[in-house]
Amino acid sequence: MFTGCLTPQRAERKSKQARKRWLKHEYDLTPERFEDMKLRQRGVCPGCGKELSPENRPVPDHIAGTKIVRGVLCNHCNLAIGHAFDNPEVLRNLATYLERYI
């Protein structure tokens, strides 16, 4: 009898297929190219310096409005850049602001 549940193996396979489609559609990247980019960064996020791992989820960092990928960041650092509208001056101002209180 079919219960509609996926086996863990099938769920993982579907997840990998979905990620592969997402990388190709959004960034014109293959999973192999994405892994190569991580390796060239020695598996660490250039923003926070933490290891890129499932817990510190690696994502492509791209120039907003394009498919041009700059590198691989952890999701937290990628969101920080996005919320700052890819504007280095905003990020510098925020760093100065934070440093007043540490």
C-alpha cells in the first residue's frame, strides 16, 4: 500500500535534484562548479571565516540582478550583504557603528 511518504534515500535524491536545478536556473552553475568554488576558498566563508558546512549553509554570492557569481558565502553573510543592498559603504558604516559599542 502506498502511503505517500518518501524514503530517506529518495528524499535526499529529490533534494539534490532540486538544488541542482536551482543552481543552474538562478546562477547558471553546476554542482561541480559550486564545489570547486568552495574548494578554492578552502571551504571557509570569506565573510565570517567559518567553515562552509551543512550547519553553516554555503550559498552562491552573486551581483544583484545578474547571474554573476562572486564566490560562496555562508547564508548569514550572504543575507547581510543583501540587506545592505550590495553597498560596501553601508557595510563600512555599520562596522563603524558596531565598533563604538565593543
